[in-house]
Amino acid sequence: MSTAVAIFEQKHVPQPRQVGKPGGFLRRTNAVTALVSGVVLAAIFYVATGAIVNAVTGGGQQDDLSLPEGLQVQITMMYVGWILGFMGGIGAFAGPIRWFLGHDLTYADAEYMAGKDMGRKKFWKYTTDHKVVGIQYLVVMLVLFGFGGLLAMLIRTELGITWAEVFNPNFYNSLIGTHGIVMIIAMIIAVSGPLGNFIVPLMCGARDMAFPRLNALSIWLLVAAVPPLVSNLLMGGIRDGWTVYQPLADQAPVGMIGYQICIIVFAFSTGIASVNLITTIVAMRARGMTWSRVPIFVYGVMGSAIMGLVWFPMYQYSQILALSDRVLQTSFFTPATGGSVWLYENLFWLLGHPEVYVIVLPATAALLELMPVFLRKPLFSFKLAIAGIFGIVGLSAVVWVHHMYMTGWAPQSNYPFMLSTELISIPFSFLLLVMLGTMWRGKPWARLPMMAVYAVIWNKVIGGITGVYLSDTPVDQYMHGSMFVVAHFHFMLMGAGLFGAMGAIAYWFPKMTSRYFDERYGKIGFWIAFAGFQVTFFAMFVAGLQGMPRRVLQFDNAFNVANWVSTIGAYVIGIGMLVFLYALVISWRSGELAPGNPFGAHTLEAQTETPVPHENFPVLPVVTSDPYDFGVPDPYELEDEELIREAEGASKVGAS
Amino acid sequence: MSAAAESLSPTTGETVTVIERRNRMGMWLIIVSCSTGTVALLVAYAYLWSLNVNSAWAPPAGTANWAPVWPFWVIFTGMFVATLLLWRGQQLIARGNSRALVRDSALASLILLLCFVGQVVQIATFPFGPQDGAYASSTLWLATANCIWLFMALFLTGAVMNRTRAGRITPESRGHARLVAMFLTYLCVAAFLGSVFTTVMQESPNTGSPVFGTFKE
């Protein structure tokens, strides 16, 4: 597929003066220094802000600190201190300061920052190598899933034990809200984080991402954003669901500030990652990789990054303004003083709905990527798949109002948005059609990644069809706010997103870790989780159709059976996920060593050796064929054969 | 220019042209993302202005006033001049005049510093507090966002000056100056739109908005 061209000889490039040892300040920073400086600066900001608030409001009276406003300012500044301290402690400010002062990195500096020859220490540092960042994303994602999953188990325990109350209602509501947003963040990064960073540059034939330092910044901003979110449980919690609608959120305890700070910082992380991914894909593709030769997974990640880039700032600003309402007493979302809750809902859902596609697109594209490999036949209608991806990206901008049918905002807009929402099922169906077309008359290789394809097709059909019902205004009037909605979006986000991510990670696991994924335990865990998933959420559909509202911990006895079944299903999911995690851990620790191209793929990431060399490719590749030409005769081979035949013919003519 | 004669990056060994093309694209994407945020603020302003919820768009009568609009325009003019200076500097360095970029970026930094101070003074002397209704909130945040942008612009133009003096920005490799000029142009557009909104949209057109009560618990 590729030939080699060396593009540079590093030793001939004039270097800036090396000041000190390579890496400079970054030699002394790591996750521990980040943690320590984050905690210290958070404490300093908390105390200093307290003193200032005291001085301003009452000349150092202790009582003033107990005022909600004073305390909220203190907590906010504490989180700001945490973020600044953590990012400073990991070394994020060293690059900008060095740049400001007019110093450039030398090659040795860049090599140090990329973690060359650093061993496992590089995973704990501000490392710029995209492969390290990919692994860091994977670990952060697993931690978030573990935490979010644990909260899900607690929620289902409360709902399953119908004869008693396990948690008090406020804490239960906090569990719901925290579970929701933790899982949303985890799902947003599930594929685009680990695989977007590790695999996409390799697939494009690049040596690294376009902006390696921004890459390190994006992962460490994410790491910094998580503790404020988790800490909300200790400070009154998020009691308003993951959407934190106003004005409820404005009246919530100070734990809400942790949510808002987390989203503001996470949006920066996502924006930076999106800029990096899009630029890498557009500007750093290997020679010969025309747009018709770009792997479909790369298209999926790019579509997701475009939506994240454009829409995330809306969500970010909704939280900035909400935080301002709490801390500065502004009135963006407070009707009594001229604000509007509809403004919040619009800003929120402008990202809130595209975010579903931010999650589902890369996972779906990953499955489309691996299907030709396990079916040994070309991807069916490559262009239709691209049309599906960009159709979703385009239409995602005009569907957000279907979340607001029942809010009373602009009722005349309901039907146009109903139409646009139903329209988006068409590009979605394109992707399903491509999946089915690729499978048609194929001979599947029954490996775990291929199992994920079957699971996701089923889940996506269920989630998609129920989504069409919910986008219908009259139906939504009945279904809105019920468990039916909860089941629907779990089928999309978990059923299509998470199960797709599991397949994708199993597929690229050998490339990322140099070891085969243990498919025996992996398959057992996967199918147990899948079975549990069906039980849990079909029971939830039933409860929703019976009329059970969501976000309640006390309900009528009529819903008991559905909730018992659902809770049993959730525990089964938990068991399946633990088995899958066990497979992942033992594979990573002591799995069978994998070759560079364990499944015989044609894409560029499979053409480099495993473990992937520091600079990815010894020489930059040149692409000469499509990535899915399985079973298609190589035109160059055909050409060679024709030449040979012509030569043989000529020699025969000469001999005669 | 042939690739052999072009400057090469010390860290990646690629030609400067390749890297600059990539950086430009990154900057465009950053501008797109930042624009969405600016649009969010402008939409918030226009939406609340048009609704006049609870008749509370305007600051309470007798206690506060509309903000004077001239400071917005003065600050915007300063930003505009600083942006022009930086564009001129990076064009002059293309003709081999490095000193011109040092001078122009220093001047741009000075102007932006004055704008920054002016913005802080404007925020501190608004004739209303953040709690005085939706107009006060929206105007305060447009000004605050501009203040944050000005701080960042100051950092960037200062860096251009330092880097040109240190010989990092040269006639052959002036991409960073161009990137900063691009970003400043975006900031100018954002400041211009903010100034237009605060000038044109003061009294709400919705004079008969319903009264919702206080919504107090």
C-alpha cells in the first residue's frame, strides 16, 4: 500500500541555543506536583477570597462568610485556584511563557516533551506524544466509566428496593445528576479521546498531531476538570439532572459550582482537541491520501470534532452565565430580574443535542472501519457513509428544540423542528445501510469487534425508532419526562456509543498496547453486559409506557415489577462490565504479544510496527490505494501482469 | 522558493511554509470556536432585550442608568488601530524590515494596554451593578469578555515584539505575527458587534411584557 519517502534529516536543521537540560522546567513537573500545587493554590484562593469577602462586606465579620454569596465566591475561587495550580503544576504554562519570552524549543526539548526513552514516567507528565495522550485518555475514560457506573448501580438499587428508601431524596437526585454528566463526559471522550489521539494520526500517516502541546493541554485540562465535578457530591450535589435547568440550578447548593467549573474547563479541553484533530486530518495526511482514500473512521472523528468545535462554546457560555448568576447576582436566567430560563435551555440544547452525535458518530465510524477487515470485503458505498456522517453534522444544528417542546417556548416552531429531527434519521439510516450492505454476503470472522457490530445495529435500531417517536410532538406530549425517554437515550448513548466503543477498543487494543485483547473473557463480558442492557432498558420502556416519570425515587406500586427487572438487568450489566474490564487489564498486563497488523487491515496504522515507533513511521508513507480494497485485484499487480503478458507475447513474436 | 532554501523547523524538520499553513488552519478553527462563544453572548443580549422579561431589562429607575456608549467605541477604535499596526508590521517584515514589526507590535501593545485599562475603568464605573437587571448583566458580560480578550491580545502582541527582537520572527518565518494579527482582527469584529449592540439596543421594544412576580421561594 505504501512506499517510503524520507522528508527530513534532523541533524541538518539549525537549532536554537539549548538553555539547560532538554525539557527545562518540565523535567520537574508531573501529576504529583500538579496535584500538590492544585490543592495548595485552591486553599490559598479559598482563604484569600474569604478574607477579601470579609473585608468588603463587613470588615472581617465571620458571619458574612456564611452568606450564600460570600461562600459561593469563595468556592468558585477555590476551584479557579485548583485549575490554575493543577495546570501550572503539570507544566502547562511553561510553553506559553517560553514562547512569550522569545525562546523556541530545540529538537532535544521536543523529544523530551514527547516522552522519548522515558518509560512509564511519561504517562504521568505533560507529554506531547499523541500515543501517550491516547493512553491517558483511555485511562481517564475508564475511571470516569467506573465512577459513573457505580452511581448507576446506586440509582438502580434505590429504584429496585421498592419497599424501602435507601437514600434521602436530595442525595438520590444528586446521584442522578452526577451519573448523567459523568457518563456524558466519559462517552464524549470514549472513542475520540483514546482512538482519535492514538489511531487517527497513524491512519493519516502523520508523525504526530498537528499541535502536540495543545494535545497535552487537552488531556490535562480534562483531568483538572473532573475533581470539581466529583466534589459536588460533598457539597450538596447536583439535584437538577445533568441538564441543570434554571432557575432550579440557581437555587441549588454550592455543589453546582463544581459542575459549572467542570463544564467550562471541559469545553476548553474539547475545543482544543477538536482544533487539533481537524487540523491533523486536513493538513497532515500522507501523500496520496486523497479524500476518497481517507478511512471512514477518520471521517467520523472529524465530523464529531466539527460539532464539538462549533457547539461546545454554547454549552460553556450557558454555564459561565449561570455561574455569573449565582456568584455575581446577574440576571441572565432569573425571570424576576429580567432573565429567561428559555435562554438557558436554548444555549444548553444547542450543544446538548449535537452532543449525542458527537458520541455516536465516532463509535459508528469505528465499526464501519473494522467491518471490511473482519468481513474481508470492501466497505459498501463509501460515499453514502460520508454523506451520512456529514448529513448528521449538518442537521445536528437544527434539531435542538425537540428537547423543548413542553417548555412553552415558541410552540409554532415545534413542527419545523419535528420535521428536522425526523429528517436526521435519514443520514443515520445511511450509516446503518452501509453496515448492512457491507455484511451482505460477507463471511464474518467471529472476533469480538465484529460482535460489537451486531450489538450496535440492534441497539441503534431500537434507539433510533423510539427516537423517531419522541421527536413527534404529539407523542412527546405524553412521553416527555418519562422512563421511556431514559430508555431511548440509553439505547443511543450506551447501546450505540458504549458498545461501539468496546468493539473499537478491542479492535485497536493490540496497536495501542502491543498485546492481543483477551477475547475469551472479553466476549463473555461483552455479551453479559449486552444481555443485561436489554433487560434493563426494555423494562424501562415498559415502565415509561405505563407512565412512570423519570427522576423520582418514590412511585406507584404499578411500576414495581418493571423496576425490579430493570435493577436485576443493571446488576447484570455491572457484572458484564467487570468481566470486560478484567479482560482488558489482564490483556494489558500479560496478554499474548501482537504483531503490527494482527487482523490484516489495509489502513496505515496497521502498516507500521507494534509497539509503534516514537516517530510512528521510519519514513513517511505514500498511499497508493483505497483502504478497503479487500477482494479487489490490485491494479498495479494487474498492470504488472499485463506488462508480463505483453513481454511474453513480444518474445514469442520475436522467437517465431 | 525551493524547499531546500526554505527555513526548517528546529523541532520537526518540516519547512516553515508547511507549518505556517497548518497553524493558519488551527487559528481559523480557534476563531470559529471563539465566534460561537461571542454569538452566545450577543444572542443573550438581544434575546433578553427583545423579551424584557418582567419589565426588568432596563436598570431600575432612579437607582441606575444606561451605560455611556462612547467608552465602547473608544476601546474598539484602539483595538482597531492596534490591529492595523500589527498587520502593517507583518507586511513590512515581509519586505525585510524587522524593526518595523518590533515598533508596530510595541505600539500595538501600548494601545492595547490603554484599552485594557480603559475597559477595567469602564467596568468599575458602570452606573449600575451586576444585579440591576438583564441589561446590566448583558452589558457587564460583553465588557468583561472584551477585557479578557484584551488581556490575551496584550500577551500575544507582547510575544510578537519579544520574538521579533529575539530573531524568532523573521522575514522568512513571520507566521506567528500573522496569526496574532488574524486573532486581533477577530477580536475587533467581536468588539465592534458588542459596541453596536450596546449602542443600538438599549430601550426594549417590548413595552408590554407580562409581570411574573418575584419567583422567590
